[in-house]
Amino acid sequence: MTNLNSSPQIASTFVTGATGLLGNNLVRLRGVRVKALARSREKAQKQLGELPVEIVVGEMTNVSSFASHLEGIDTLFHTAAYFRDNYKGGKHWKPLYETNVRGTADLFLQAHRAGVQRVVHTSSVTVLTGAPDQPIDKTMRRTAKDADDYYLSKILTDREVEAFLEKIPDFWACMVLPGWMVGPGDAGPTSSGQVILDFARDVAEAMWLSGLKGLRGERYLAAGRHTTMAELFQELKRLSGVPSPRWTVPFPLLYAMGAANEVWSRISGQPALISLATVQLMRQERNRTHFNHEKSERELGVRFRPMEETLRDGISWYQEHGWLGTVAKKGSALCRAGGFPC
């Protein structure tokens, strides 16, 4: 019988969410044969056109439409997820469930049928929780009643993965749990591309090393050191020259701003600048982002770069692509909307 925890060689990969921040960095990480799943060929060619990758067009809500491309693949990196729109106002449970939960379950089934040897699934630190200022490790599971819709979708997705591994004992998969990510190539941009928190290249490296060294069914944290928003904004101001907020906005006012933005979003059809879901998330997770990644460092050899280095790379990418001025204007507009000096 094959040793499911033996160290493999990765020669051919399939990356879902290849135009997203994590997937974009992952397909650039190693010189192997890569198939890159994207919803838009035009967007994928714009981002990945200079790379020797095969672009596969498909949706996580219809895995069977691209399942044939999984044949001959030894390692599948699953990074695709419905996330950003959930924090732009309104309710999004149906796409969250169909993309994150059902889509992942279907992907694992099709990967097994196609003979894929290993799957590295992108979970999230959102499936974990702890008391304020408490170091959080992989065992500290969040309950469904303590989750917003996006968090719940990730919790249910992990349950699908664990159930599949229990049902199919000869199938190999592990999970990587990133924190918020930032880095070059955030062409979405993700919300964290504008409010920058964690390290995309480090997470991509953790994904790759999990495929090489990880243990079946294991969960590996890929979140760097805890950083407060005040520390983050000051570092961004120093590196970019973009003004940062000088005052802390009290939560009652944030809730009022969120409610007003939700109304504006419904009327205008535009995404809310700050939604009620975002404000609730900020309040709920305050001082609950102290994650213990010692296991990932010890077993995978993952190293997390200094925040300054990562932020500088992300800012340089925005500058090179002419986006920094736009991001700066958006940040200033948010400050002015709240009536605060920036």
C-alpha cells in the first residue's frame, strides 16, 4: 500500500482561483506544468499571459465542466472561493454555499475520479477562534453559531473535506489556513489589497510546502505575526506616503456608516464602501488575530517575512500598475465620509 504521507515530487498542478491573489502568486512559484482555472480567459491572459501555463475557463459552481482537465494532474491547489462580494453589502448565502461548500465537495469528488494524487485545500483562520489576545492554534475550532455567513461557509467546507477523507481512506489532502493576505498581483483588488494585512507569497509557499511535506488530513496555519490596524496604517503611511487616519472611529458611528452604505448600495447598485457585515466582523474579531504558526514552521519549513518587506512589495506592484493613486483617493474619501482628518 502506498504511504500517503510520503514526500512526493510535484510535476503537474491544477490551481483553482488562479487570477486571485493567492492563486496568482502560486502559479508563479515553481517551474512545473500548471493548469490555471479562471472564470474569465481575458482576465487570466492579462495576468498570466507571460507565463507557461494552460488557462482553463470554468466556474466552481459547475465543476463537471472542467473536470476533464484534472486528468494527469498530480497536485491540485484549491484557492478559489466566494469572499469579496460578501462584504460589499446585502445577503450572499446562496453563492457562498454553492461556490465554497458544494463547489469544493464536487471538486474533491472529481479530483478523486481523475486520479489526482494530492489536494492542498485553502481553508481560513476564520474557522478558528479564541479569547482576545489569546494565541490561537489549529485545535481551537469556531462554532457555527459564532460565524457570519462567510465564516460559516468555510466551516462547512472544512467539514466536507474532512468527511471526504474519512470516506475515502486512500485519498490524500491537507488544509492551509491563511490569515488576511496582501502581495503583488492583487488585481481584484481584494479588500485586503486596500486594507493590507498578511503575506500572499508566504501563503503560496506554505501551500507548496504542504503539497510536498504535509501530512494527510493535517491543518497548517499560514498567518504571520499579529498587527493592529494602527500599526499597519502607520507602516503604510511611511512606505507609500499615502495619508493614514489619525483618529479611531467609534463602533456606534461605524455601524451608522455601515447602515447608510447598505442603503446607498441598494439604491445605486454599487458595492458598499463599508458594510454592516464588515463592521460586525471588525468588532467580533478585535484582538482575536494572534495565531500560532509554530507547527507550520516546524513541519513545513515555512518562514514569514517581515511586514515591511511584504507591504513594500505590494505597494510597488500597485505603483507599477498605476493603481496607487486610485487606492489613495479611495482611502481619503472614506476618511472624509466619516468626517475625520486623514
